[in-house]
Amino acid sequence: SDLRPDLLRELEALGVVILRDEAVTVEVAGTPLTLVGLEDPRAAASTDRKASSPRELLRAMELPEAATTVLLAHRPELLGDYTGVGVDLVLSGHAHGGQVRVPGIGGVYAPHQGVLPVLTEGVHLRDGTTMVISRGLGNSIAGVRVNNPRELVLVELTAR
């Protein structure tokens, strides 16, 4: 969780690179791939850092056009902020699948999206950006999941 600084410190001690409002370009099998990590606005607000809009942060990064850009962003409801700024793929979660799902209707409620949320799971396309939303493995504050099995999503990227 973005609000568990102890967990983040432990991950960093193991060599995990935490991208906090930053991008890094790596080469995978001879193909450039830019990975971008946005800090959750709530986590930034819990510190003395000023939270900026995702769109402002992404524009300021001047993402390379030659590389495929994958954004790791906690908040699927901000999809509109992730489009039109050079992001090809967004990997997200946070909505927990809506916690309670009704067959034929979908999620009943999701954090920061409210009642009958749209961005709780699956693949969504908007203005040239693809977002993959995982229902995740855990629970939100409610601590219950109904018609909403845990989900670990595997995404395979292939060069064209």
C-alpha cells in the first residue's frame, strides 16, 4: 500500500526500485521500454509533498516517443489524466473490483468512484491509451468481497 512507508522501505532494502512520480527507460530484448510510476495522491498528501495532477506530472516528464510507455498508477478513475501525454499502457488497481459485484450489473461501489463504478476491472481503451485494471488480491476497508474473486493479472508485452 502507498500509505505503508515501512513496507516501501523493506522493498527498497531488497533492491526494488520504487518509482515516485518518475520514469526510467530500460531496454528489453533490444526494445526501449519506459516505465513510469505515479505516487498515489493520497500518499503524497499524507507527507509534506504537494500533490500534483497526474496529467501535469506526466507532461513534465516529456516521455520518449520512441519507447513504449507503461504507467503504474494506483487510481483507475484518473484514466482521463493518463491519456494524450504519451502513455501507451496503464496498469492499475485500487477499486478492488468494486468489492461487491452484482451479476449483469458489475461493481456496486468503488473508492473514489462511488456507486456503480465503471473502472473496476478489465481492459479499457481511451484516446490511444489502454488501461488494465486488476481486481487485486486484498480487500479495502470493507474487508469483504462478494461475487468478486481475487485476481492476479499477467500482461505479456510483445514487440511489433
